[in-house]
Amino acid sequence: MAEGAALRAVRGCLAAFPREARELGWPESVPYLDRPPSPLEFYREWVSPNKPCVIRNAISHWPALKKWTSAYLREVVGPKVVSVAVTPNGYADAVFQDRFVMPEERQMPFMDFLDIVEKKVTSPNVFYVQKQCSNLTEEFPELVCDVQPDIPWMSEALGKKPDAVNFWLGESAAVTSLHKDHYENLYCVVSGEKYFLLHPPSDRPFIPYALFRYWKATVRFPQHSLFSRLNNPISAFFGQSSISQQPTTYQKMVHLKLWMRRMQRRCPGSLWTP
């Protein structure tokens, strides 16, 4: 009897943990900054306490804001063969039925990819430039001069240059599964807008996990996932939940919602789950 009471007490404490963590430190909404912070301010106010924020006017000096049109991208990158993720339903790196599914990595001219994104060519599949291996510097070096290969105040705050700088572009049906980043990230919206659902690290115990088979390996992946959905051909984003019937443990979480629009930059904090 005593052991059962103790177990119930422990479970009660764990159930209350996310709420108490929010009361003690997590924000009820994602703060907006009107200017980029200094390196010291950024580290002290956001990196060290592991809190997300949205920074306005952080990339207003980037040439990409004016230059990155379809016509410009065709002219600069056009015939170059690049790596594009192709899926039948838009779900890349995601659970499908009882499998963890990776997308087809197709090599194709960038102009052909733009034809599909702009609906000039019809395809039954979903196409998305989504590589995570610093593809901006490795696959699209022609575009680096339009942005910054690193953000000076963040590099100074963290004491190092970024490990990867990525360029993502996709059509409206492309989706991204719930995931957790171990890196400090800055997400920059050059065109359109993106809607995030963020879970703080304290919600991790309530995100259901399950085992799924991927070829000969077994991979752990969230059983119930959230997705960010592209709703504009050129880097605009919209997020929605894929959960139709949420489990009881999931209902205990209260995620943060935030809209990001053009010229804004997001710092989610490591271990937050978008």
C-alpha cells in the first residue's frame, strides 16, 4: 500500500512538472525583439535560460529580400543539378503506417524543380529542397552573397561559427515532422511566413514515443507528430497538427504558438520541439 501511494505521488509530481516549469521560467508566449541583441544580451537572456524569441529587423540588410524571386533563382541557379527530396504524400523523414520513411533524394536541374513548385509542370509527387548538411554553402554557393554565411552576434555569443547553413524551398504539400534539435538555431524567413508550434523540454515526457522499423534498423520516433506545412511556392510556411485524437498525456502539454513573417528571425533554443 505504501509503495503504491509513493508511486502515485511520484506520478503526480511528474504530471505537475510542465505546469510548474512554465510558472518558473518558460514564457507564456514567444517574445518579439525589435532589433538584434548584442552577443552578451543574446547569451544571457536567450541562450543560457534556453528560451525562444523572434527577432524583427534582423535581416533587413540582406540583398536576398529583394533579389530572391523565381526569375532571379532561375537565372543564378537555373540549370544546376541539385538534390531534391521527393515523396508521394509530402511526408519526408516521417512515420508511415509501421515504418520510418525517408524520401527519395532525386538529382534534378533546379529550374525543373521551380517548374513543379510554380505549378508549370504537374507531378503526382511532392518536391522539397530540404537537405540539412549546410546545403546553402555546399549546393547553392551562388546564393551565399545574398545573405550572411554566419550571424556575427550569434557566432560571438556561442564562441564558434555555425556547423551548417541551410536553404529550404518547397511546395505547399511538403511537411516536416515533429523533431528536437540539439543545436542552437536561427531560422530566417526570407519570403512569406511560418507558423510554429513549440514544446519546451519539460514536455518531453508527455510526447508519446514508439518503435518503428526502418529497413534493418529500429528507430525511435514520436508516435504522434506535428507538422509545418508550406503554403507558398517561395519559402512561406504554415503549421498545423497532424493529431486527430490526442492521447491523454499529450493533452497535458500547452505548446507555444508563433507566427513568423518575412524579414524575421527565430531563435527556438536547443531541445525545444517544433
